[in-house]
Amino acid sequence: LIGSFHEFFSSAVVRVATPAFAKAEQEDGDSRQRYFQATVLVATAQWIFFPVLGIFANEIIGILFGANWLECVPVVQVAAVGAMIWAPFMLSTALLTARGAVTEQLRIQLVYAPLLIAAIFVGSWYSLMMIAILGNLTIPVRLYLIDRVMTARCNIRFRETMAHMGPSMLVAVVGIAAGLLSRWGLVQA
């Protein structure tokens, strides 16, 4: 379910955002404001979807896949948290590509991919839950590496991106509260 969201929504957005950021760079040389605006919109969509997925994972998995798959509920919930952490930075790759920072992105992947593989390998000795937890623990490393490149190539810092996230965070908090109330209502019924 996590992968489906990224496959259908995120990949479509990145395919459109990359040329839009490149065009902004050519026109006025500054795609920062467009990046912040697009990031707020994309993060809002993700911060609505993933809390709902996490809160209603039991029901969603039960309906889509059946009772035999309900053991996966905690794994989906942990993965949904990781997806929410990554949400404000999903468009960083599109902006970096538009700015020609392909080599820097390759370097990020050369550090991050082996770390993620190691997390999956170690987690696989224990459980799917451990894979999800260790996978989430690699996200701060990826964010740190992206922050360094975004600062150097785009003059955009992590804190600056997060400062624009106020409206998205408000939507997320309201969405989580509404989801929890709905979940509580399902349990009471």
C-alpha cells in the first residue's frame, strides 16, 4: 500500500515537477518559491493519506487482502510513519535534477542504498516489523545528505522547508484527529 501511493501519486508528481522546476530555473533562475508551494501541496496529500492508512490499516488490509494478511497491520503502520517523515522532501529530487545536481544525487544513493540494504538484511533476521523499523531509522541519514546538497545547490535548508509546512501540518493534525475519532467510533459500534 505504501509503495502503491509512491508508484501512482509520487512518481506522477515528480515527472511533472522536474520539468516545471527546470522551466522556472530558465525563466527567472529561482525555483525556490515554486518548490516550497509544490512541497506544501504534495506533503499535504501525503499527510492525509498516510495517517488514514496507519489508523485504518486493520480495516483496509482486511477489506483489500483478507484476514490472512492482518499480521501485516503493524508493519504498514510503521511504514506509514516513515512515509510521513519523508513527505516534505519528496520533491527535493525533482528540484535537484532540474538544477543539474545529478552527480550529487548519485552520491546520496551510493551512501543511502547500502545503508538501507544493511537495515533490511539485519531486520530480516528478526521480522518484517524490524525491517520496517530499521528502514525508518535510515531516513534521517537520507534527509541529512539531501539537506547538504539542497543547501549547496539550491540554497534551501531543512529548517526553511519545514518552516513552510505549517498549513500541511495543520491538515495532518486535523486529519489524524478526525481519523482517530472515526476509528474510536468504529470500535464503539
